[in-house]
Amino acid sequence: MPNAVAIKVLVVDDQNSVRQMTRMTLEEIGFKHIHEAEHGKQAMEIASLQPLDLIISDFNMPEMDGLDLLRAVRGNPVVRKVPFILLTGRGDKELVVKAAQAGVNNYLIKPFTAATLRQKIEQVMGKLS
């Protein structure tokens, strides 16, 4: 059982309000080590500088969208195996299929609750303690 307090998570979203809402929800679940990035390029810089246990990324972002970030993560030996949850306002099948083909571990449709976020994280990482 992974301990939420020990998990290092990176939240990637171009909207500060969504990053803050996700951060507060993660803190409610018990996470303490939460890093933030505004876009995929910044996320890759952060990922290369410190170990991460989980990436939660928005899909629709400028510069490098969530799908491109996912592909960059899966192509980078340092972070290739880090679980990746894609956040999206779209629940369409085409995006889900593309994300699955790129190696996403799970996806979450916005808006979401703490219970739903916890469930998606536990499906990827195992039951949180």
C-alpha cells in the first residue's frame, strides 16, 4: 500500500485555478509532495530534475499538450515508468484510444471529486494508506 504522504506528484495544467483545485484535492487525500507545471515543456524540465511517482496532466494546453507530454514521458528513460493520469474536459473515445496507445495509465474527466481522483490514483498505484 503506497502512502500518499510519500508520493511525489506533478500536476500539469495551463490554468492556475485548475492546478490549485487539483493541489487542494490531492492535499485532502493526504499528498504532501506536489509539484506544478504550466505546460508540458516545463513538466519535462521538472521531471528531469527530481524523482516523481505520479504525473497528472491536463490534455488541452499550449506548447505541448497532454498527449505530447505523455509521449515525451514514455520516450524518456528517466521517467518512462512513472504512472500518468490524463485530465480532460473531453470524454470522447478518440482521445481515450490515442492516450491508451501512447501509454496512459488512467484518465479523469473534469470536473472531478476527491473520491474520483483517489479512485483513479488507486487504480494506477494501489490502495493508498
